[in-house]
Amino acid sequence: ANHHGVATFIKKDLYKIYNVTEIPVKINMSARNDLKVKVKVKTNIIDISEDLQFQKGRIQYFEFKSNDDKISSFKLVNTYFPNSGINGLDKLPYRIDVWDKGFYNYINNIDGNVILTGDLNIAREKIDVSIIGRYAGYTDEERKNFSDFIETSGYKDVYRELYPEEIGYTYIGRSKNSKKMRLDYFLTKNLKTDSFDIIYIDKIDPKVQINIDIDHLPILLTLKL
């Protein structure tokens, strides 16, 4: 209800190279005193208590342990960041004071080679939006939290590292007048830039787009093992 799910599909061929384990996610989120949020953890779903219902995120965490000494092991975190507001910015306090703080603390404590991906519901820079303004995914508060995380965590925004001046929207909306934004990411830690390539598919006929009911476009990260 009022949130998106997260699913991770793993090719069978990868099981020949890696032992793959899904690890249940447990996060302690500290909120502002006036919010008094309690977090209930159900397997890999972060479920916020009733006073903040529908303000939910999703996280899946996998460890890929290599069977070959010449191939690096890595960890994959697939996530959906809760939107700060569909109509207005009513969920912004929760997003910046609860979710962001809890998630960034969680991801900073995962060591080794890490790939973080998903719909982060944040456009990092001006080049990542088609319309400048104050709206969900492009508030100063959300952008500051995200920028602070990028600058201090060691995570790299792969697309922007490889293509510093290229426009690559991943959210296109369902109408011609929709805002276009780069909301979907691959962030990596301890992986060299020359070890991967990234492709954005950003051209879909509007009629086809509406027929298949899509508002986010797929992104692909290819690792050079």
C-alpha cells in the first residue's frame, strides 16, 4: 500500500561462480524525539509502526562469495527509498530524519566490495532533473543527506563517475508533461571504475511507455570479472 516492492533475480550461471546467500536485514532507526518511531523488522522488509504507516522502504541484502580465488567476492544491496511525498512533501520529515539516517548508518557498516542499487528516490544534481524546483526527490534536505553520504562513505555514483556531464533520466513519468529525473542508481564501494560499465536505456516511445505502464527505466551494470 503506497509503496513499491523490491525483487532481486539472480542468473543460474552465477551460482557456478558464487555461493549466494540472502541475509535478513535488521536496522535500528533513530528518529526525532517527537516522532517516536518504533521499527519492526520482518525478514528483509522494513516495516514502520502504525503512526507512520505507508512510509515504508524495502531492502534486500545478498552476499556473493566467490568459488575462485581470481574472482572477487562482493555484496549486493537492493533497495527502495520511500518517497518524501506524492502530494506535497508530507513525508519529508520521515524521509530525512528517520529513513536516511537509519539506512546510511546501515550501509556504512557493510564492509568489503559492495554494490548498492535501486530506486533511491533522489536526484543528486541539477543535471539529474528536467525541471528545477522544490519537490519530492529534489529537496535541498534530501540532496544534502545524499551528498554527505557520497562524500564521506567511500561509495561512488557509478554513472556520474563514468559520465560526469551526461543526462540519463531513469524516471520519466506516465505523461508528456511529467518531470524527468535520475532516481535509480548503482553505487559501489571498493570497486574500481574500470571494472564495470553502465548502460541507461532512456528512449521509449511515449505510447509504448503508457501501454506497458512504466515510469522507471531499467539500468544495467556490467561487471568485468
